Amino acid sequence: MNADDAAVLIGRRVKQYRLNQDLSQENLAMLAGVSLKAVKNSEGGKSTMSTYAAIMMALGRIDHLLAAFPDDGVSPVQLLKSKANSKKRASGKRQITVDKEQELDW
């Protein structure tokens, strides 16, 4: 499967989601806040990510789109790099003066 085949398959699924909800292309366009041409293009596998996101939100299926891009979190390598740059101890350069006549209130 190449990128064009994948795009066509995604378009077919968008169309099936729309038909399963008994929506016309015009109604979906209105719900998603996109043009009718944008809906037709998305069903043909020729659309932008923001248009797919708007359509999937309107269909209540944005979780399906987000599932394609899971959050991997921080990689162990990045975690080690960030720990290497973190502060290990105080420099001792900051001096604090204490008023000895001040009464403690605890």
C-alpha cells in the first residue's frame, strides 16, 4: 500500500462514517464548518489534516483520528539528557540575612 492508497481508504471510511449517521454531504459540511467541496474531497482521499479533523469532530469520531497519532511521551534518551542538565546542588552564592532580634512566630 502506498500513500495514495491509504488516502483513498481513509476517504472511504469517512464516507462510511457519514452514511452510518445518515448525513448528507451538505449536512456534514455545515456541521463541520467546511465547504461541500471539502467534504467531497475528503471522501475522495484528497484533503488537508485540518479538514479531516473538522469532519471527524462533526462525526463524533475525532478519537479515531487521534488514535493514529498516540502520545509516546518522553523517550528514555530525552529523559536522561534532561536529567544531565538539571541542577544537582545549590551554588551557595545567595546570602540570606537573619534578623536575630526578630521573634519567631511558631
